[in-house]
Amino acid sequence: MSAKGRFRLRDLGITIGRLNPGAFNAITDVPGVLVGHKTVIRDEPSISRSGVTVIIPRNGKVHEDFPFAGFFGFNGVGEMTGLHLVEEWGVLTSPVVMTNTNQVGMAWDAISRYGANRYGGFSYKLPVIAETYDGFLNDIDSYPLSREDVIEALESASSGPVAEGNVGGGTGMICYGFKGGIGTASRVVESASAAYTVGAIVQANHGIRHQLSINGAPVGLALNKTLVPEPQSPQGARVDAPVPDVDSSSILVVIATDAPLLPVQCKRLARRATIGLARTGGIGYNTSGDLFLAFSTGSHYSPAAHGVVSLSMIHQNQMDPFIEAAAEAVEESILNALTSAETMTGYQGRTVHALPLEEMAAIVTRSIP
């Protein structure tokens, strides 16, 4: 779901991969997965271009029925809390929150308090909170977000179309030297037993312009920098943050599926986010935080259960379509973030320009054999 004047990739006639998307081409095509945003754009008392995005499995009842989960860190200069529990138990016990670097602790406190006050017990303890750095456009050291912003994102979470681009945790993010942010996509997998959905959502804040590739076309190299300048500060302005490049390139990926996968299989899907990232030009620079989480709602694991629990799983020999779906969904999610995001001016008058859609589509069309 894009802002007026902006479009998703498929609306521009560009199709990624061979598998079909779900109804909304979003992570919310996975039954029971909800997404909520809180976007904070204001100029007083500080310049805020930031926000919070929340992903909740099980129609909000994740604390009653833990999805199996797995994690992969492609490059670890970033933060995603709660991963020791994911690694030890192989389950996700809370919503997933994406926000800016400085406000991981605040979001952790907000989510854990919310679970304690609303549900009690172990609910939302050791939550998964993840970050990328938005300090070029956002006065990040003013800590503009509050616990109330996290709760608003949580309580507004819904199924259906997902807002993309300059929203939620992606509000101030930059991708391949263009305005980035939130993007999502999905794929339907026809397996031997049933049809399942694999969905992804990204917070894209990574990459250098010359690397950007769309459907195999070298878009970043081909675009004229005079037409679309790199992220810039006004002439003569005081600059106390670097122009985004390898020092601030990070991406968060969350993959969801309703296929019955065990934790090790979820981890395998999380690894394949690397393929989707690479297809768009990402290479995992030294200082980037490229952190990927995958979860499955296809089996049930109640924290109140005892004794032996019966589970189903997709046979390992049948994993290839799910691997393909994860790679495609991540690739298209990143590109949807780029095509949906709008030009933004923020902290100290700095501007990051949107990817020019008409010019991009022309480059991609020329590159098709």
C-alpha cells in the first residue's frame, strides 16, 4: 500500500520471480499475522522522522501459542534482542518490534510492561526488538519516541494491506542512497500436502547506490546523479552525521509462514533472506546490521502444555519451494520499500530523494532480453 504518487513494484509492471503472491502481496497474507505502525513526523520540540513497526503472529495471541522460530545474522553490527531465547527454545514468545537504534530499550520496556499488565505471567518477556539507524534524517539523540508510540503500533496492528515506505520504523531510513523504509511481499507455495504462504517484511536502511539492481538491471549505475542527488545536507549546514554509506547500512527482515516448519527449518528460511538481499545488490558491509528472523505458525506450542506434544513438519526434501519463496518475497519487499518511499527532508535540513519510478522502469525494461 503506497503513498499517493508512489507505486508498488508490480504496479509498475515489474514482476520478481516465478511464484505468485498472496492476496495482498504482504506478510499479512500469512493467516493470523498482523502488522501495525506508528509514524512520528514533527519538527518540535525536535526534528523527528522515526517510528515503530510491530509484527504480531496468532492474531495477537502469540503469548498463548508460541510459533517456532529461527534466526540468522548475515552481518552482526546491529541489535535484535530476545535471540538467546529463540536459539534456546526455538520459539517466538512476543511480537516483533522494529524501530531506530537509540530506542530499542524503550521499546523493550514498553512491550514487556504491556504483556505484564494485560496478560500477566511470562507474556512478552524477553521480547524481540530490532533496530536500524535513522540519524541522518531524524534527530536520533533527542529520543523522540515514547512507550505510548509502541503501544499505539501494537494496538493498531491488523491484517490486510500494509503501508510501506516512510512509515513506522522505516520512516527515516535510507536504501541504496534513495529513501527507503518498510516493504513487504508474499508468495504462495503449492506443496504436496497443501498450499501455504510465505511472507516477508523488511526495514530497509542499507546499500550504496551503484549496487542497486532491480530484476537484474543495474539501476543504481544507470541513474544519473544529477537527476537524483545522493543524500545531502544544505550548503553551509553544520553536519554532525556522515552521509549514509557503508557506515550506516543495515536491514531487518522478518519472514513468516503458515507451513509447519520446525525451528531448524525456520532458521534455513531466515538464511535465505540473504539471497533476496543479494539480488537487489546488498553485500553485507563490515559495519552493517543484517539481521533476519523467520517464524512458522503451522504447528502449535502452548506454554501451558505438558508431556509429549505432537507436531507436523514439512519434509526436508520438500523445502525447496519454501526456500525459493523466501528469497523472492525478501527481494520484492526491499524493492517495494524503495518504490513506495517518498522524498524526505529532515534533521538539519538534510534531504534524501525517492527512487525515480519512471526512469527506473525504463532502465529495467531496456535490460530485459
